[in-house]
Amino acid sequence: MKRIFGKKTEQRETDYSAVLDLDAGQTDLAPGLQNLYSPQATTQTRIRDIADILLENQQLSAEQLDYVRNQQQEKGTDIEQLLTEQGLSTEQILQAKAELYGYEFKKIVPEQIDRKAFSLMDIKYIQANYVMPVKINEDGSLLVATTQPANVFGIDDVKRQTGMAVDVVVCTPEDIEAACEECDDSKFDYNVDDLMIEMEDIELVQDDEEDVEDLEKSAGESPVIKFVNFLLSNALHEGASDIHIEPKEKYTKIRYRIDGILFDAKQAPSKMHAAIVSRLKIMANLDISERRVPQDGKIAVIMGGRGIDLRVSVLPTSHGEKVVIRLLDSSSIMIGLDQSGMETRIIEAFQEQIAQPHGILLVTGPTGSGKSTTLYSALAQMDSDRLNVSTVEDPVEYNLEFCNQVQVNEKAGLTFAGSLRSLLRQDPDIIMVGEIRDQETARIAVQAALTGHLVLSTLHTNDAPSSVSRLVNIGIEPYLIAASLNGILAQRLVRRICTNCKEPFTAPDNLRKYLETAQIEPHELMHGKGCDQCRESGYAGRCGIHELLVVDEEFRQIINADSSVNSMRRAFRKSEWPNLFEDGLQKAKDGITTIEEILRVAEVDSATDSEISPVQSQENTESNYQEHEDQAG
């Protein structure tokens, strides 16, 4: 037994030594043993990662890649942190991640979010896990955006919560945060109908001027404050430009103006009305005891994380005070000329006009046609560091950092003309006058243009050619207009077809006569059939239609010879620039808007001189101007 044991021990020692010799590279001493053991490889097999993809896409150099690998091996630092230190953006890293996992990287904007799909998951879960439903596809699957494509458990959790098949795209965290901010209905942490029931317990004042103290108390009650806050927040959420609070005999009607059209938003009991109006008056620093005369005020608030200015107008009516609130969002005013809907040819010509060293450039159109937006966008393109840019406005709707703005105050004696006269002593280069209303303002603007200043202003006329006649009617001599006027831009705003429910549309017979001159086939048109995102209207958003008159030497001679409306229109037609109606038809052909929208805002008669008699043209211009004056006044 002892011998056998010793023999086994000897054999074990021999095996161990063979292993050692093999490890030293002497494989010839142990033939066949390499099948059971092999030395550690000098290079390790590595899985392809986002750094490799960034190198392949030439977003990362070989030297940077070596540094990242060394730091990973030595310090165990997270690869995304190392890539960020090398100057890679979050978006570039996410694009590489998407490619690595076989997903599409996509920019998600709040307008693309289907609210029905978004509501399938709790917003707190979305914010915590950065995985968000975007829309329901035609095949019934759910499109989901995430910032973490490797989180298969999170994607499976979405499938479990929604019970739907899932298609995945990758987006940035900022996209999800912006979508949650836009689609978060939880900020209305109360039920509006419950508020109205709660309001039944509030005793409002009678129609006596002495009950001011009680009215202030009612306006300060929590349900009233919550209801007013709801109206303001919801209007901003819906993209409204105005809120109309209209007292009726048995109820209060609340309407929002969205894309230029009024929509019913809510109805409130009539007994709420006085408290709602008083709350708004308190916010706007108006006199709540005065209910017999109109009042105007303004409110500065923060909604959705951004500053919003509210213009409040109160008007006594037979059933109480009507309130109209205009929402002025400074973040939406500077959209840029390229996003205004101008055709390329018109943009180029308009930019040439605002680059002129002196002269007058007019923008015409009715109230709410986007004139201020166009002028602000023009001012934003000027070199405010080198030039002195100043404005005279009534009121100053948006505060601009790049120019000096003067607020007209007629009660204090500071009129448009007085402000403009004083401004000329301030060494200006560019002057924007909110509106040319009277002869004095027009004359000072002409003098400023003739003395080396570029003057931008607005005028209430139906189209560009009739602006010349309007200046003559105000009292400016034709030779001064010819010498100072550079160009006139007429514009209107039309509603865009909703992209969510956009579909081909064959024009009915009553519209086909408008398509012949534009060479549009009836089946080429598009329209919106109506959906939840556009409130069943078929439209979402707006764009401009434009008419640009460039005053050249030939046009100046015509102004001196005959400045009548028909003469100006004939001269404009010879210039071969499209008028408002023709520009609108082109946008209908491109599928941006509809023929009905063009007919709503533009005169068909302006498309051709043969359809207008001289007397009718002059009468239409004067009556329409008087209508605009009444609205503005």
C-alpha cells in the first residue's frame, strides 16, 4: 500500500511540473496536454461599443479612442463620461447608441406628440424613466421614444403597461422634458366643474358701487383664483392668442382665439362673472369699483417656465363687463423671416429693402395679420451693435433687447409724432414707428427718411398698391412719397392644414374657377379631415401670404404722375410680382393651406384689374380703411 501511494504522489508531481513547463512556453515537454490547457491570450476579445461607432463616423479620432480605452482600463471610468470630456455632445452619443442597438435616432418636438398615446402612461413614470409614448402607428403598434435604448426591461414594462406592440426610437432627454412640460395636464390639480360647484357657496356683490370691499374679498377666494389661473394656463397650453370672457343673461361664455378663429372653451355660471372680472382687474391694477367706463391694463406672469405679458381690456356691456385678454409670448415673436411663409424670392427682395441706408418700408394689413412679428424679425437681422435701433410703439407689446423702445402715452402728451420728433434728436440709424395714423406722424417719417434714416412702419390698407393712395389721402404730397418710399409689404395670416389629419382633396366645382389661373389641378389639393389635435377644424398653426411692392424708378414716376389706386394696381401688375391671392393659391397648391382659407382673408378682386371698376376700387379702399380705423380706435 505504501508503494502504491508513493507512486501516485510521484505521478501528481510530474503532472504539476508539466503544467508549469507548459505555462513557461515549453509545450514540447508535455505533448497532448495543450488540449486540456492553453496559456492566457495576449489580447482580449472586446465587444463593439459606442466609441467604435463614433470612430467609424469620424466623430472621434484614433488618438481620442486610445485615451478613452486607457482611462477605461486604468480607472474604470464610465465611457460616456470619457466621451463627453473629449467634446462629444449628448446628441452624438445618443446617435451612436441608437446605431449600436439598431434603432433610429429622432428629434421629437411637442407638436409631434399624440396626446392619446401620451396619456397611456403616467407622466411621473415617463419623467423618471425617460421613456415616452409618441404616437399610435397605423398598424396599431405604439411608437416609443427613449434615452436609454439598452434598458430592455423598461421597454418591456411599456409593453406590459399599454398592452401594445412597441416600436422604439432614441431621442435626447431635453425632447422628453419639453414634451412632458407641454403635455402635463396634472398642473391643473383641480377639476373645473368642481370649482363651479364650489363657487355656488360664494356670495357675490350686488350691482352697487359701495360693495368694493366685498368684491375684493370674493375675487380673492381660492376657487376664483384657481379658475382664473386655469383660464390663463389652459389658453397658453392650447396656443390661444386671446381670451374672450363674455357675460350673457344666464351664463358667462369663455372663448379662445386660436389661429385667428374663436373657439368655445368653457361656460361658467353668471354668478361667477363679477368675481372673475374683479380678479383680473386686481391682477391688472385696474379700478374694480369702476364698472361704467372701459379700462385697459396689463399683467406680467410666468406660465410654463416663461414670462408672458397679458393685455387686459374691460368693456361695459348690457349684461356686465366683457373682458378680452391678449397673450403676448415673447418666445414666439422672433420666428425669423424664413419661417414666416415668405417665398424665397420675396424674402430676398425684402432683405434688400431692410438693408437700405435710408427710406421708408411699410408693412400693411389688418389687425392681427402679423405685421409686428414681421417688423421685429426685420429688426433682429440688423446689426444692433453697430447701429442705433429705436422704436415708437403703442403699446410696446414685446420687450426687445437689441433696440430702444418708446411707449406712446397720449394722456401725458407723448404722441407718435412727438415721440418720433424727439427720437430724431437721439442720433438714430433705424427707426420703427408702430403705425402711421395721421398726417403729422407721416410727415415726420418722410422727413426722417429723406435725411438719411431707415424708417419701418405699418399702415392699415387692403393691399400694397393702395398704400400710396392712403398716404396721399393723409396729406403727403406725391413727390415726397416717390422720393422717400422704398417698398411696401402687404400680408395676411392663413391657417395651415393640420399635418396629423392631412389628406388629398378634390376641389368642388364652386372652387375650381379659382384654380385655372394658377394652373392647379383639382385633385392636387390637400385638406385636413379633422382630428383631436386640431379640435376637428382641420387646421393647426398659421403662415403668411405676402404681396411685395418694390418702388423702383419707373414706379416713382408713376406716383408723381398718377397716385390713384387703380394706377398703382396697374403698375404693380406690370411688375409681375404675385399679389396676395396668387401667393395664397401657390401655398394651396403646395399643400400648406386651403382655397377656403385664401378666400377668407384675401380679396379675389385684387387678383385681376379687369374685375374692378375704378369707382368700386376707390370706394372699397376708403370703406375698408374706415373699418380698420374704427377697429383700431
